[in-house]
Amino acid sequence: MWSLWSCMCDSFLCYKVIVMAASCDLCGYCNSELKPGGEIPAKGKKITLHVQNVKDLSRDVIKSDSAAVKVPELELELSMGTLGGIVTTVEGLIVKICEALERVHGFQLGDSTNEWKKKKWDDFQQRLSKLLSLQEPWTLIIDDALAASFVAPATDLIEDDSQLLIEDYERSWEQNEELGLN
């Protein structure tokens, strides 16, 4: 038996969001999504977090389905729409990215794959593991053309968080085109 739930509410960021959740009582499967609601903001938002400690991994993250994600240290870039809209933590976001990549590339890394591809994938996973174990600082960039994403500050005031930078920007013509705004 499926349980479905959805509602539109005002978020703590002063914009409307649609929260959707589904769960199956028989198998225990659960899924949740977050979609922006209400009017489209005039500007996009780029959030840069310099991850340096365990508390940073525990920061809450809202990644909307209009957000692109970058981790420069991994040379990793996910385009807008990848993973959909999710509510998680910094660590949870990186784990979900890794799981999605494993699902996509799992069949490409079978017995018949050449050693170069396997080595490249193993190297990527090792670098990812180093990030999550905080062996070195790293950077998470969430670029949201609809300004519907969020990373929780370490302090009550975003201005006091030296590791978190939030920048508003004018969307490019290409971004507006992709969003159907031109």
C-alpha cells in the first residue's frame, strides 16, 4: 500500500516550495522530492562552501532540480536536473552523487572493460573517499539558475560564516532558454 503526501509551503528562504513524499508499507521504499513553487526569481544563485571539518559535512542542503553541482577537486560537474530536487546534508549529497554514478556506470565496468577505465574509476572513488574523510579541504559549488537551493550556514547569520559564499547573478541567455524563460 502506497502512502503519498504533498504540500506547498513557504520555506525559510522566503520562497514557496512543493514537498512531495511517497512510501510503500509493503517493501519499505521511501522517496521524497522538493520542487520550487511560486514565481520565478529575477536572479540565479551560486553557493560556494569550503568544506573543512566534520560539521561542514553535516550541514543541511536543499538542492533543487534546477541546480548544477560542482566539486572542482574531483573535476566533477553535474548538470541542472541531475538527481532532481533533494533535501539532505553535504555528506548525503556526495554519497547520492556517488550512488548515481555507480548505477549509471556499473554495467560499463564489467569484466570486459579495459584496465584503463577500471583504474580511472577506482582513482575517482579513492579521491571521493578522501573528500568524505576530510583528508584535505574541498569545495562544493551549487549553481541554481532559479535560486531555489540552500546550504545551511555554520552560524545564525550567513554573513558570519567565512566558509560559505552566496552570490546572486544575472542568468545567461542560455540558462533562460533552458528554463523556458526566453
